[in-house]
Amino acid sequence: MCLAVPMKIVEVNGDEGFVGSSGLKRKANFSLIKDPKIGEYVLLHAGFAIERVKEKEALKTLKILRDI
Amino acid sequence: MKYVDEFRNRRLIDKVAGEIRRAADPKRTYNIMEVCGTHTMSIFRFGLRSLLPENIRLISGPGCPVCVTPNEYIDKAIAIANMKNVIVATFGDMLKVPGSYSSLEKEKAKTADIRIVYSSLDALDLAKKHPNKEVVFLGIGFETTAPTVAQSVIIAGKSAVENYSVLCGHKTMPEVMEALVKDGPSAGSGPVLSKAAHGMSAASKDGSIKVDAFLLPGHVSAIIGLKPYGFLSKIYKKRCVVSGFEPLDIMQAILMIIRQARPEVEIQYKRIIEKNGNPLAKKSIKNVFEKCPSVWRGIGCVKNSGLKIRKSYGAFDAELRFKPRIKKTRDNTRCFCGYILKGLKTPYDCPSFARGCTPENPIGACMVSSEGTCAAYYKYGKDTLKPR
């Protein structure tokens, strides 16, 4: 139920727009995040972007894991 | 898929597994509860249990919203679905959940107009498309889903969609976790584990729950942040790590739990989680909902663990609008869901598991939901896994 998928913003029209991943395009509502921008990755849950994905943190986590 | 494939890297998973084996104290047992159903599915799907030493035990918790939705809610949804001129819109997982006397799936097969939707906004669109019908969305889920449903109510209010309402069954995680760590088997007002029901489980001989640490739910935490869990480490001395859902996330979170020098709440899922959560989502929840006592299937009533629609949005409250009347609810006594949701038993302990209770013919909700503990054990473990 709490499943959420990282998807890239491809279109923004106010609070609404589209996100995409692996050739899939999906309608999304951006009213729960501030200033959505095309190209950013967001976490999509039940049609809403609920949070941004932070690339810097993702890379840091992977570095920590590689350095173990 | 970006941010998914990197966190499924087999070589790195093996590396972390090796480090877990080195870091874990062989003289003690680590009982770690994964609270969220999405974690449970991921742990099974990627076979993570097999990578862990014997003394690290993963215990599934109450974090599957479909599983903890009580019969009373299903009975009310069915009563509304059978009213004239009503369309009930729901997430697909809810269809097969058995109520006291029927399920939404069975009612749909008769005459009820029940539609599966992916989002509350799809239900709102249905209401716009069918202005002469009443569209009722079944609002279930934890803090991850609650703001999305709150937004649908706010949007319905702004765009004057008067034929849309929500049957609110939302629940919140920290309160039920407190009930579990504080009261153990007697958490809530549900059944207490009888002596005869003891066996292989996370419960100790005196019936108290023995969870040393929690893998905290990543997406609930994306909304609420860390603060609501503070009591777990400060008062109850439980080690806590907010974890993502890919196999590397979960393995790293387990390593972080083992390495904690003293109990605290840490974040593994840093690419998503902000310490204070998502302020817009929290505000949305607060605007539309207020806290209330809530009944959890198998656990019973837990204070402040539910959300109900505020009076200011009362026009969108399906319970007020339709006042569904239901017969006395009844529970199936052959089902161990209550014990399983509390982490006191595993599906292997249930007399009905795979013998009468299957995903095709579920007796309990834990076998219905794709994220239910019994469904996970059935799909991935019924033939190959030994009870641990």
C-alpha cells in the first residue's frame, strides 16, 4: 500500500503534470511538493508526488556501501 | 530504473551481508520488526532472510493497511455500495478482504457498482463524470496515503464536486507501535495470546513481545519525519532505522541497527527522507483530518491511532452522508491475523495457513493484501522456508 516509485517529471502545468520512467508516462499531481521542475525525480504514490529524490544523497549512500 | 537498479546490486548486497555477519554479536539474538508491509514483501521477494545469520530474526509487523482494516469498515463499505445510485471506488487490494458476512468482490459480482482506482483523484474524476451518482472513495492507508486523500477532499471542495465523499479508515503508525511496545500481546482491545497459542513466535514465554529494533517505514516517514518515533528509542530503548525498500536499503538498515552503540532513530533512506518530513503533506492531513481512536483488525481499539474527517469538511464524510447501518460484526476464530499483526506469531503457527486459507480463498486479511504477511509467506515461503 505504501509502495511509491521514483519517476522523472516530464511535464508541469500548475499542480498537475506527467512523470515518466522506462517508457511509461503517468499523470501526476504535484500539490504536495514545492516548485516541481521538469527533469527532477519524485516519488510517486497513488497519483501524487509525495517527495523529491535527492541525487546527491543517493550517490553518498552508494559510496558508503561500496566503501564497506 | 533510476534509483531502483543501483539499490539491487547483487555484489554490494553480498558485501553488506558479510559485514552484517561480522558486526553481529553471536552471543545475542536480534529481533527486528519490519513495520511496513512493503518491507515484508521486499524481504521475501529478494530472499534477504537467507542472507542473514540465524541470530538476526525479522518479524513482520502491523504495517499493511488493508490487513488492519477491521470487519466493521468493510461491512459499512458494503452497506454503502448496496445503496441506490452509489459508485464505490477503491484500491484493488480491498476487494477480496472478508467482512463479517461478505466481501466487496462478492457484492460487485451481484449488483453493486464497485470500481478499482489507482488514486483518489481517479475517484474524483468518476464523480465529475457521473454527476447524477454518488461516488464514495474508500480512504484507507497510513500517513503515506492520507495526504493524497486529503488533497482529493480539498480539491473537491474548491471545485464544488458535491457528489464525492470518503469513507475514512486512515490510521497512523507511531501510536500503534507505542501500543505494541508498551502493552505487547494485550495491545489494543483485541484478543490476548492464550498460553495454548504459544509456539514458535516472537513472544517470550510470559507473552511479552520481544522486539529489540524497528525497521521504520520509509514512505510513512517521508511524510511525518523522525520526531513522532522519538519515544521508541528514548523511552523504550529500541534501536530504529528508517529504511528504503530496495534490498540494499534494507540490508544497510539492518547493519545500521546492529552497529548502533545506543538506541536512537537514524535514517538510512536519506535520498528521500527529510528529518521533519513533508510540511505540505502534514499540513494537508491536519487541514482535513483529526485524530481519533481506531480499531485495528486483530489488535482492537488503539487510542489516537486513526484519522477522521474534520467537521469543516463534514460534507465529504461518507459516514455522515450515508449513515450506513450494519449487522453485528463477527470475526473468524480460525484466523491468527491478530497475533501475526502484533508480531507474536508467524503464519506457520496458524492452523488455517495454506490449509483452508489461501490467496484464492482467504479467511483473513493478511492473506488478501499483496503486502500481507500471510500472502508473502504463501507466495515465497510455503514450500521452501523453514520456520525461524
